[in-house]
Amino acid sequence: MVDTVAGERRSARWFGVPGRPGFLHRSWVRAEGFTPEVFDGRPVIGIANSASELTPCNSHLGRVAEAVKRGVWQAGGFPLEFPTMSLGESLMRPSAMLFRNLMAMEVEETLRANPLDGVVLLSGCDKTTPGMLLGAASVDLPAILVTGGPMLRGRWRGEDVGSGTDVWRLTEEHRAGRLSADELLEAETCMNRSNGHCMTMGTASTMACVAEALGMSLSGSAAIPAPDAGRLRVAQRAGQRIVEMVREDGPRPSAILTRRAFENAIRANAAIGGSTNAVIHLTAIAGRVGVALELEEFDRLSADVPLLVDLMPSGRFLMEDFYDAGGLPVVLAELVRAGLLDGEARTVEGGTIASQVERSRSWRPDVVRTVADPVQAAGSGTAVLRGNLCPDGAVLKISAASPDLLRHTGRAVVFDSIEEYLETIDREDVDISSSDVLVLRYSGPRGYPGMPEVGNLPLPARLLREGVTDMVRISDARMSGTGYGTVVLHVAPEAAAGGPLALVRTGDVVTLDATARVLRVEVGDEELASRRAAWTPFEPPSTRGWTRLYVDHVLQADKGCDLDFLVGSSGDAVPRENH
Ligand code: FES
């Protein structure tokens, strides 16, 4: 192990310089009550904390930060915790995703502007994990991500209830008249029993697993429940490890976030039945480190990976069960054994991913299955569709769809906003049948800034009462990772960017053939051209501030919805002295 002497570290450019600048930097930090030894050249470790009472999933991260600090002190580092922007999926409007890139910018600039040698990133709720990873990737300081962990399982009337997934199911039951308002309130009270993020395999759990598969988190950390003491132990270990990483000068994110790491993460996402949001986040993170991920790679790399994890929304169990089973290392070990994962990829722990997971085995074979006996056969991951409705692609999560709808032709019923849709669908005379294809547009990155998670449109109440449980739905929006159904998402280009989705009319015939990877509107090129000539270009809804910047610069879903000027990285170069 190489321990660089005081003065060589990045932080020494603040604390180790003579004269007025060093005096200023040290003196103000000492006002926090630190003794002078903290400036003896030891690694200065930032703890980026996204805790907020407005983000219930992250509200407990203060305790996690304290555990990280213990580890940093223990290993001879100097921890400095700082708050970051926080993104609460359940509260933020119009969508937490509108602010993912803002959080990433804030994390990036805070890391670069301060005397930090390494950082531990604390996240939890959906967008906070990619927000942290995007920012850290563009700075490239040694970094470890620690998530806050999933909530304990929800329990109601003797049964498990899963975040999000059962919200959709129970509210549909209520709309169909099979569940009273009192019963719904009772379920609401019983669903969220502890701190932590959603305990289904929604976007938060997916991104925690994806970060671990990328090698940016400690092995086995993703599934530890938020209230479990193991969560604090892993945080303490991260504190120790980041100090070692600074002393050893790495591995830095650029050495971990390689093409093989992204390919592993894509395969792991297929094996866990992860969220479609991972497609967007992984593409954006890859863009920060110069790895060009094409949409089709998600399909190609998932094609021979079976679904191994039986968790909602694709299956039956919850994250607590996944933890009991051994967590993500069991999945990664099974994929390595089957030749479906590159075991040589490096992680923050310094070794290869294969060496870290080789002794893992499933303690709950009902929850984490084997490649020989999977939950669903290979090919149930993310299908990437093309066709005259989505020339730049669209995605469909096969494991969450109804097999009988994967090849379907039906009449399009088109809506220009989610509000228009919700106002319409519960009318008794609504002209929608179960074989129709529901189309929602102007809900993409620019059209409804932030691309909200409204793609899994609730079904019309009349059809729910008739027992209909799924319909083909198509949109340029996203879907919650906890959602399910035969839902085509991320249609690109979006309607607001002039994509062909803008040209579809109610009554057109639409064909979905997930087997052939085709999404098509059965309208001739000539007719589409004449509709385009008559189309009024979309005017963005906002005129100032962050939303203006976002709308003007956001890339389409197939490019990860990053801002065009944020792609790439600027490194950790020390900014000029503030004289
Ligand atoms: Fe935060 Fe689901 S609302 S993870």
C-alpha cells in the first residue's frame, strides 16, 4: 500500500499550502471543532448525503453517514459530510426525473470545488442513485456508493404488500368497486413499515443492484434492509475502504465503469427483473465515461439471461426475501458460473467481481433461482422495439407484460396528456374496448419535462369491472419500476420532438410484435407525410429557470436523457485558488 506524503493529495492543495490560503482553509474548518491532526495529510473523504424529510426513502441516511464516518476515522481519514440535493419520487412534481441531471450537476460541482480526495455517496430513492453516480463519474475521484436499503416488507391482512406494485393493484381494485375506501386506507397504513426505499424490485432496488453489479458498491450491500444493523456495518466498511482507495489511488470510477461493467449491469438487470428506468440511467452514466451504449445492446445482452429473481413486480417476493436468499451476489455468482457475466470486471473492493461472489449460494431457492430452473426463461428482459412509430427505439419489459398481448394489433385511442386521459377513462360511455391500444404522447423528456412515470396508464373502470387486467399501452413516458403490464415506453423521438407518435390518430391500426421487436402504425408513408406537414410544432411549456435549461438541452430517451452539455467528464482538476 502506498501512502502518499502530506502535500501530494488533492486536499493538500487547500490544507497543505503555506501562507494566507492555508491559514484560511484550515482555520475555518477548525471552527467546526477539529484538532490540527486532521490536516496531517490524511485522506479527506466527502460523505455526500441526500437525506431529506422530503425524500422519505432517504430520511434515515444521517445514521448511515455516521457509520461511514466511523469507518473513515478508523482507517485514518478525515470525513466531512455535506448535503446534496435530494429527489423524492413520491412527492416531487412534475417528476423527480426532471431534476436527476440537476442533482448530478450539483454533486459533480460540489466534489470538484472542495478539498476532497475521495467520496462516499449516500443515496436511496430512485433518482438519487443515478444522480450521485453521474456526478461522481464526471469528476472521477475515488468513490463508493452506499444506498440506504429497502424498507421492511409491507404486511396487510396476513399478506405481503409491495411498494408501488400493490399501490397500482389495490387502487385498481378500489376503482373496480371491489375494495372500499376504508380498506384502501388500511392498506396504505400497513404498506410502509420502516425507513428505506421501495422494497419491490422497483427503480430504487434496481439501481442499488445495478450499482453493485457495476462494481461501484460493496458486494452484498444492495439488498440489506434499511433498519438492519448490517446496513450500518456495510456503511462503516465503505468508510474504511474509501480511505484505502485514496491511499492506493484507486480504483477510480473510470477504472470501474468500463464497457464490461456496463454489460454486466445490463445482464444483471435482466436476471433480477429490473426496472426499465435502468436503461435510461445506465445509458446516461455510460455517456459520462465515454462508453457508447446503443439501445439494442440492452436487448442483445439480455437475450440469453433468464429471470432468476422472483420479486414483484415481475414475481412474488420482496427485497427482504432477496436479502434472506443472499442478495445480489447469489445472482452474480450464478451468472458467472453460466458464462453470462464477465467475472474479471473490477470493483471498488479492488478485486474482480468473480472473486467476490464465488462462495455465494441461494439460501432461498424459491426467491433466487438457477439458470437451469429460472423464474422465466431467457428473453424475458427488456425488448427494444423499432418501427415507423419509434424510429429511435422504444422499450418493453417482457417479464412484466401479459404473454397473450406480446403480439397484438388493435385500434389506437390517442391522448395528448395524462390529465386528458384521467378525465376520460372513468366515464361510463368511454369508447374504449379491451382490444384497443392506448396511446399517450407529449409525455417525453421535453413534452412533459422530466418524462414522468405515467406510461402504465390505469385501465378504464368499466373494463376493470369486466375483469380486464391488461391492455397494450404505448407512450413516450416512463413507467415506475414497480409497475407492470404490456406497456411500451420511451418511444423515441418523443411526440414533442416531432416523433411519429405525434402523427397517430384515434382509429389508426397499431401493431405490436414483441417477438419480432416491431412497433408500427399501419398508415402509409404518404399519409404520414401529409399529417406531418399539417402538424403544429410543439412549444415547450416553460420559459425560465432549470426547466428552460432542461427542455432546451435534454437528450432523448435512447440517449439517456442527459443534458447535451453534461455528456463526458471534466475530471478532478483542482480549481483556481480563491484569492
Ligand atoms: Fe422512493 Fe420508491 S418512492 S424508492
